[in-house]
Amino acid sequence: MKKVGVVLIAIGLGLLTFVVFNFVKEKTKMASPIPEEEGVKVIFVTPAK
């Protein structure tokens, strides 16, 4: 039973690190001002006079 718990914890930690890694990767992609071909568009808002 102890081995099953260790395996489940290892799988959970692996999934958690994978999700966090993907989240950070997406955050940096969203923060980059360079528009990509995938449909990421950057809109520059200029104040109207």
C-alpha cells in the first residue's frame, strides 16, 4: 500500500510541474508584444485628443 501512495504522489508531482511549466510558458507568450501567426494580436490603444 505504501508503494501505491509513493507512485501516486510521484504522478501528482509530475502533473503539477507539467501544468505549472505550461502555465508559465503561456504567460510569457501572452506578455510578448510580438504578434504571432497563430492569431495572437496586439492592439495598441492611443488616447484620443
